[in-house]
Amino acid sequence: MSRTLLIVIAILFLSMGVFVCYAKWPRNALAQGLTADRIVVYKSERKLVLLKGGDVLREYRVALGSEPIGAKEREGDGKTPEGRYTIDTRNPQSKFHLSLHVSYPNPEQIAHAKQQGESPGGMIMIHGLRNGTGFFSRFHWLVDWTAGCIAVSNEEIEEIWRVVPNGTPIEIHA
């Protein structure tokens, strides 16, 4: 084997080690008993921010719908909605590792879709990864892969689930 090939192989193994360590590295959790009072999502920055009294508790990288530019208008368009909503229910039995339901669509969005002869869609969630794919948690945000939801890592949805009660307002910006 040539020396160059040995160096390339060594670099690849080292890179894989760094990748695995990063994927498994624990993150400091938010304090027990802490409650967020608002969520803000910045689609263009792929960022979800938890707030309490105007102070940032934590920021998360997110993956969005497969067509992230523009507001959701109809079912199946792959877009993540924009606007003001609330977290209205939660699903501990989701096919994605936990999910918090966003109250999309609002009455205006329903009327607009109906006027177009379309369904506005629904079932917009903040959720973790599809069950069984947790290893990719730290890298899921590299591609917009949801059907219009807001995805975070499994570890992150567990934290968000814990600090975000039903009724929490969520703003989703372009």
C-alpha cells in the first residue's frame, strides 16, 4: 500500500470517529421545572427558539417541509405554514419520536384553500425523527425532509415536550 493511501484511510477512520462522537455527545438539558411561554420558528434560518418572558431558553436547528419557501396553502404542497398558532395537543404514540400539534390551519387559511378547491392540510407538528432512525438526530437538519412539519432531534423533542405546555403560542416566520 502506498503511503498516500494509508494517510487517506487514516483520515477517513478519524473522520468517522469524530462523526460518531458528535452524534452521541450529550447536551446539557434545560433545568427541571422550567416552562417556555412562546416558541418562534425562523424558517429561513432553520431555527426554533424557546422563550420565557422574552429571554431565550434554547435554540434548535430544524428541518422543515420538503418545499420550505413560502407559506403552506394546501395539503401535500410540502410547505411549512407561516403565522401565529398554538400548541394544542401532543401525541406520545407518534410514528415520529413524540409530537406536538400546531393549530394550523386557522379559519382564514381554511377559507382560502376552500376557495381554491383544495384542502388546507393539517397535522402540522413539531416532532423528532421517525421511530427507529434516532442515530441521525444530530444531522437530520441538513435536509428538509418533512411533509410540512418542524423536525428536531429525538433528544430535543423530549426537552421541548417537557418545557412546552399545551396552549403555548408559536409564531412561524418566513
